[in-house]
Amino acid sequence: KWRIVVPGNGRQWKDWKRISVVYSGNRIQSTKYTWLTFLPKNLFEQLHRLGNLYFFFLAVLNWFPRVEVFYREITVLPLVVVLLTSMLKDALEDYRKYQFDKAINLSKTRVYDK
């Protein structure tokens, strides 16, 4: 979607009403996650990587007694370490984006109008 900027000089009042429904604010948000969506979205992204999916498949396969090769906990350990490391990295990156967005959204702006 394109961001549309409408000057507040009164001439485009009809257009402003139509556009303001779609774009309710002028706030910048570049973060990917919220508190509620972090775990499901991040797990979804992590399990789309082929290596993580392979280790997940091995961990699930190892829980069946006939197919078990290693101890169950040992098979899950590499996957958990990689997922937690990636989650921590993504959380820190998203938090830095949040701080930057907050600084920009709270900065003063100068509006020029005829």
C-alpha cells in the first residue's frame, strides 16, 4: 500500500474522510512482532528453514520406540538450542526496531502550510 498524504487545507475533505479510514495515523511501525504474536510467528518462521525442519522431524521420529536411535532428550537438544538462540536474536532485533520507531514517533516535526 502507498501512503497518501493529504494537506489539511479544507479543499480535500471528502478525500481525507475516505483515506483516513485506511490510514488512521501517521505513526511509523517497523516491528514484526507483538507480545502475543512473538512465539507463534517466530516458530512458524524458524520451522520454514530446512535445517530446523530436519531436526524437528528427527526429534518427532525419535519419540516412537521402534524407530528410536538416540535418547529422546538428546535429539531435541540441538533443535531447542538453535530455536532459542534465533528467538533471542529476533527478539533483540525487534526490540531495537521498537525503540527506534518510538524515538522517531515522539520526535518533533515541523509542518509547512500556506
